[in-house]
Amino acid sequence: MTAELVRGQNQPLPMDRLEIRVSAGKPVLAGATLSDVQGKVRGAEWVAHPGSPRLPGLEVARQAAADHRLVVDLNALPEAVHRVSVLLALPTGTGGPTSFASVAAPFTAVTGPTGADVVSYSITGLGTESAVVALELYRRQGAWKVRAVGQGYAGGLADLLGDQGLPGARDLADEIQAAAVGGAARSVAPASPRTPQGDRVRPGPGAGGPPRDDRPDVPAAPSRQFVGDEAPSAPGAGGSGGGPVDYTHPRRKRPTRPAPAPAVPSPRPGERPRPVAGDATGWSMEERLYNQVWGMFEDLARTAAAYRSAVDFADSRLEREIDAALSDPRSRTGPTGSEARRQAQEKRDGLTAQAREVLDRDLDQLIAESRVVEPALAPAFARWDHPVWHGYRVPVEAPLALRLGDLHLPVRPELHIPMLVRLPLERGLWVDSGRPGSGAELDSAALRRRAMDTAVAHAARLLAVHPAGEFTVQVIDPAGAGAGPLAPLTGSGVLDAPPAAGAQGVADVLARLVRRVDLVQMAVRGGAADSLPPDLDTAGQLLIVNDFPHGFDDRALTHLRYLADEGPAVGVHLLMVADREDAREYGPVLDPLWRSLLRITPVPDDHLADPWVGHAWTFEPSLPPPGSEVLRYVLDQVAAARRS
């Protein structure tokens, strides 16, 4: 299970490639310092910050954000480095909070390359401090450890850096703040260029700043989580080596050479390239489509952020020009002042019009690409209204990824990008049955029904994309409140047992799954997979939990948290349908549970954050069309394959 540290505690690090995730609720700057065996930072070249985000073995964010992901490769650090200190600071001159007393306790987590948490630490007890050393990774007797520090500095970054022996600490602190406030840290790379063959040039880590996230913003009520927290293709999710992101499935049998991408007709002079489905790189058509979808996501993020940055620049230039023109009190009124304001406004309007023209051009290209990509998608990536489901057959191999829903931005709501997560799932899912999204006109009962419908649709898709018998679903429904939405699962016969009801039913299912996790873990660690009991079901398991925490006692809660932490590594996954407010009586005890799950909503909602460029993406769940029988048809096919 994840170790939850308190100030001063340390923990050995079991791997060399790490991600450090930070969630603060308000925009903060994140950086890191490298220090020698005496704990001294030798110079500015040993400090990673928004103005200089990459060092050997280390990469940080390029901007202030509420959520951060820092990438560390301990093997790539210079030999002289014995300590890596992760620092957080509040940006100055932005009108935001000036001390951590007015910010929710920052949450930090160290995770491995698979996304599994190693340790976590909530930095509590901060007051007037505006900068803090959150964690430190340090070398001890040839091995690396992590320590929870939580040392705050009321004097801000200058005092923090000076305390680490950095020469010119105040000058560097001012440079870091200027990079963030002045907009240098918000610079966005242009949309991914294409080769003459039509392939997207995949950016290396740090090309547009880190995003993943993927970890969640955790205020008192759930807010936003990172987009694509389970897809290593999310921008910046790679390591610090500077090479392209590896999108290949870790267990997929690969041919000796990648399949060629389809030929793309050369565009005429002045024309945009004609979109072609599968024009990304990959070892199969499925992998090329997966990479292409994430390329579309990155392109949309970049072009929208570039437009936003251009508008911000035009607005700031307008203010500067008006201030300069009217600095003389004698020209503040009358024709001179009016003419200065008019000229400045015309320049601003011209800049924004040019930026909008570029934005519309890029969005039109993405819409055209979406129109050719969507029809080419296989069931795992396709919407429920896609014709591919009408010819569905149970597959013989699990897919690369799974579609949970769609993502879009306000600049062009009709442009939907599939939200894909890698398989096997690295985190459980939480369908939030609480507050409805913006514009949703559903009462509490209807929202809970929709949440359960969403969970059933996801469970059906997971069953449908796995080979027969390699994935099973179990359900906990203590009060029977989900009987209606569960009808497609119960009626088709894909469940091995009826939904568990009552406190005893809850306890029995959880105990059985905990036993499975324990036995498989011991067999894997001992290299004795053949010694598993013959009655143990080694197929992938999905546990749907409805109406949580009704029917759960303290022991059941402990088992549930254990499954959330340890289950994904051995094929046991959670799909929670719950309102976090229903569990508020437990206080912070269940916070690690919520943080371990990927939150999705049953109605459109902008709860997914993208700290790479600062977007709030609107998520729409993937549900069958009203009145459609596609779900029952697919589940009948799955049940028939299981029986045979």
C-alpha cells in the first residue's frame, strides 16, 4: 500500500524513474534544486524552474498551475548530486494568495513509471510562508530515499534558495518570478508539424511543458483531475531523455518492423494536408489510431493555448500603450487621449483577429481529421452509436486502450476528441453521482441513475473488448438501488453471481477479492504462479460498487482501500459509483481513496484539468443512444462466448 508520510519521515525508493505530483488547489510554481553531499546548490545551473525547466535527469513545469508533474530519472542525475529538493512557491504580482495560510494544504505524491503511488505527503501547518521545500530525494549508502520535509520560508524563494547555499539567490528568485508573471512560462509550442509523409512529429518530453495526470486537485469537494492520467502519451508524461514518447503496449507481441503508415496525398501549394485515418506512427493500425487521437488532443491543446496567449498579449499591449500615451496629465482628456485609445484598440483588435484566424484554420483542420478518424475506430475506441458495434464479435486479444468518453474545449464545443485510457487499467474509476455538471437539469435521483448507467456502459465495454473468459465483473449493490441500470448485465448472464446485497454480501465479496489479490501477489513475488489454488479465478476483475458507503463498516472500508491501492497491479479494478459528500462523516480518512481513482462524471462537466497549458477540459461520458439495444446485443455476444 502507499506510504503516507508525515513531516520528517523517509521511505526507500524502489525505482529510479519517478514522477512527483503536486496538487495545491491554487496556482503555485514548482521547481527543484540539486545539491551536493554537503547539501549545497552550486549554481543556477543546478536549479530547475519555469524559466529553465529541464536539467539532466529532471524536468519541471513551465508555468504556475494548481497541479504539477515533475519527472525525475535518478540514474541520469550528475554524479556529484546527492539530493534533489522539490520546492513550491506562490507567484508574486498576480493578485493571488501571498502565503500558504490561504491555500489548501499542498498534496504531493511520488509515483513509479506505471502510475502506482510510492509515497504521499500532505504539507500541513503552513502559515505566513510563501515558499516551501516539500520533499527531498537523497542518496544514502548507494540507495535513494525520499523524505517528507515541509520546511516553509516566510521570505519566499530568495530565502529558500539562500538557505541551500546558492550564490545570487535573490537574483535567481526574481528571475523565476519574472518568468512566470511576465508570460515566458506560458509560451506554448505550435501545433505538431507533419512530415512530408503526413506523420505527426511527436514532441519529446518538455516540448510544451509537463501536463497525466495526472494528479488530482483535492479541495474539500472534488474539483479537477489531470487529463489522461493513465496514458503515457499525454504531453510531458515521458522521461527526461528527450526522445519520443513510447506509445507501445507493454505486453503486445510486436512484428519485426512497424507497419507502414498509409500514403498521404501531397497537398497542392497553399492547401492543408488531407486528413487520413491512421497517419501516426505505430506497429499496427490500432496503435496508429491511438497515437493519432492523442496527437489530435495535443494539437487542440496547443492551438487553443496559443490563441489564449495571443489574446493575453494583445490585452497587455493595449494597457501598456494606453498608459504610455496618457502618462502626461495634459493629454489624458480631449482629442489626444481619445486618439491614443483608438489607435491602441485598433492594434489590439488586429492582433486578436489574426490569432482567431489561425485558431479557426487549425480547428477546421482538426474537425476534418476527426471526421475521417471516427469512422475508422475499432470497438474499444468507438462511440456506442458507431456502426462497428453492429458487426461486433468477441476479440481474441485485449486492445491497447479504452474509450471512456469525449473531451472538448469552449473554443469549439462541437470538436470532440476521444478520451482514451491505456489497458490494463492502472487506476480505478469513480463515477461521481454528486453535483451535476454545468447546464445539467437532473435532480439527485436522476443523476444517480445516470451515474449507474454510465458505470454499466463502461463495464460492458470492458467485457466486450477482452477475449472470452479473460475479464469478469462483480457488483456490490447493498440496498438494491441499482437494479434498473444493472438489468443489461444481470439479464444477459455475463455476471458470475447476482449483485451482492446487505452488509454481509459486501463483506463476502471484498474478502474474496482481497484473498485473490494477496495470493496472486505472493505467487508473483515468489515466482510460483503454478501454485495458485485451482479454484482461484485469475481473469481480470472489475468490481462495481454502487451507493457507497451504504453497507460498509470499518473492515469493509479497509478492504476497499486495499483493493484500490493493490488491486490494479494484479488485475483487480474498482468502478465506484458514489457521491463524495455521502462519505463526509469519515472526514479525511477516505481522501487517499478518492485520490487513487480517476473521477469521471455521468453528465458533461469541466472537471478535468490540463496543467500542461492550463485548460479545463469538458468531459462527456460515452453512453448508448436512448432506446438503443446495442448494449444488450453486445452483452449477449459476450455471454454466448463465455458459455462456449
